[in-house]
Amino acid sequence: MVNAIKVTLSTGRARENFGHLVNRVAFGKERLVLTRRGQALVAVVPVEDIALLEAYQDDCDVRDARRRLKEWRRSGRPTVTLEEVVRRCGIDLAVPPS
């Protein structure tokens, strides 16, 4: 398991020690939970954790899309390619929407 969150502190205390906390997270790979009125408010985590989370979310999205496509095909409903949708709707992919 990756580092568990062990440190919690108030947003006021975090504000007083911001530079130190950033270094603890960036270089020490610590995870911090900032609280307000005793309630967890936000987490400060190393950027590598965000990359892992985004990769995991992407993987989940791909698995979900594949599962849904399989269900769709099993139902006998027709599929349409992106190219067909673009052609039918007259969309020019070279021009960004405004």
C-alpha cells in the first residue's frame, strides 16, 4: 500500500507553515489532510499520487466503456462509428467549437 494519510492539521496551522508542508509533501511524499473546525476539508498529496489516481480512473473508464459496448452489441442494437456521426452531423473536426 502507498503511504497512508497520517497527518492532519488545521487550515490555519497549514497557512502558517505552508512552505514546510509543501516540502514535506513534495520531497517526503507525505499526504496531509487539512481540516476546518475539526472536519476534513482537503488533502495535499504528492503529484505522483494524482498521476496514479488519474491512470486508475482512466483504466476504470476504459473497462466501463468496453463493458457497455459489449452489452450494446449483445442487445443487437447497431453501432455507429465516430466518422459516421461526424459525417451525418456535418461536423468539421479541424475547426474547434466556439
